[in-house]
Amino acid sequence: MRIKAFIAGVSGKSLSEAERRFFRANMPWGFILFGRNIADPDQVLALTNELRAISGREDVPVLIDQEGGRVARLRPPHWPSYPPGRVLGDIYRHDAEAGLRAAYLQSRLMALDLRRIGVNVDCLPVLDVPVEGAHDVIGDRAYSYQPYEVAQVARAACGGLLAGGVLPVIKHIPGHGRAFADSHKELPVVNTHPAILGCTDFYPFMQLADMPMAMTAHVVYSGFDPENPATTSPLMIQRIIRGWLGYDGLLMSDDLSMQALHGSFADRALASFAAGCDVVLHCNGVMEEMEAVAAVCPELSGEPARRARHAMTWLAPAQPADETALREEFARLTMAMA
């Protein structure tokens, strides 16, 4: 089966005939869901089942951004509401053991929600370390302003997802916390000295470099490469992410349709691959854009294919769990900080 090195979005709550033809012809490595794709559990499960049937792979990666707080694609009344990462970090600072347990439980409960609807990858945890005055695009999505605390809580969050049979994606490597602009709308430039970045922003990613998948930051780090954001910078990917940070897992770009990137969609994809991304991510489901990406997208082979296979070996059946007891324990831990 010829699988292309991209992850595709879907335009609506069910596949159009054009999407079915496109996916069969181009065979993305994976898919990603957003709020526009979600109505209720039965509908989402039907959609993910069709994506699996089209791909011919039972373990095809189906991704979602389910962080808690304002970044949550699954919402009440059909799914529980979870707090943002900052709440988990606040619990950790008050009581480290309770904070790690709360982070584990939140991810474990999210995994229960996700597996029921056929989603097996969560774009969590956020390893970014914000600074005072930075753009709120990260804000309370981050666990803490302290790199060590971010790494500790993030490790617990990964454990909860993996125990629930869902793969984590660490993001946004090598760090989006210092950005003073929203990369969805414009290109952020970080002018901080490399030595400072190495012991602050980069630290959590070094500590979780064993995780199976990571998502890049559309951020320029001028002390390393003043011209290109990490996603399209060979220096940032090869020397910093793969070298200094020691990350050898599957590296996916952040969304190619974000306005931090410039040029045609073909150019954005080609630049990401040339820099060293294993797969590219296109989220908005716009067919014309997807076609442009797919036209230049290579088949998944060589080292990217090895990393993709290795990432999927982390996917295991969910461990047995008493859901009622876990939700009650999580409520006690989080209410204590209310």
C-alpha cells in the first residue's frame, strides 16, 4: 500500500464523495478532526470508521486536539469539560504528587473519551514554556512558567494517554512559549539568546525526547536561523531538534494552512520535507489546498517510515480502568484548587 507522508483534515461531519476519491487516490498516513467534524459520539465513530475503511489500516492514526480548557474539540453535552493545563500545573506547585496524579487522570479520562469514538492520537501535551507578556495563543494551555514543572506534568499526561491506548504528540517543538505573535495569523520571531533557550524552552522537549511523535513550531529562532521558522529550517530540525534535543521520533509539521508560513501550499510542504519533517499536517479540509499538498507529498519511506512504524508500536490496548472511580478522584483533585 502506497501511503503518502501527510495528515489530512476533513471538511465536515461525514465524507463527501470527492473526499472519498481523494483519500483513496492519495492515501494519507493519518487524519485529524476538528470541531466542524463533531456532532455526537455516534456520528464521530461513523466518521472514524469510514476513515479506517478507506485507509485499509485498523491502526490508521486519527488525531485530535483535546487539551482541556479552550482547546477542546469534544465538548459538553456529549463529552466532559476538562480544565486547561495551567490548572494541573497549579495543583503540582501546591502538591507535586497530587499534580502528577491529576495530570495522569485527566489524560487517562480523555483517552477513554477518545477511544470510544475511534480516535487514537491526541495532540497533547503542550510543552511550551510561556514568558510574561507573550501572546496568549499558548497562555493557560501551558502547565507552568517553569521548565522543570512543565516536563514533570507533561510526562504524567503522556502516561495517562498511553495507559488509555492513545498516542501523545509533544508540541510545539522546540518551544512556542516566547512567541509574541499568534502563528495562526503571523510569523513569530524569538530573539532570545540560544544559551537561554537551551536551559528554558528546550528543556521539556529534551526531557520527553523519547515520546513517539512531536509537532513543530512555526516560530523563527533568530539566534539559530533568522530566516526560517523551525518547521522549514534544516538547521533547526537537523541540528537542534534531532541533534541538541535528541529527538528521533516521528516529526510532523504544525498545520501548513497557518498564516505563519508563506508561499503556495506546494512550497510550504516541500520546504517542510526539505527541512526534515517526516510528515506534514494540513488541517482545514479545503480540497484545493489538500490536492496541492498531496501533489508534492512523497510516499512514506526510509527514515520517516521507520519512525512512523516505531510510533505506532506505542499504540497498545487500553489498560483496565474503573471509570467512575477515576472521574470521582479527578474531581476531588481539581475541586481542591477551585
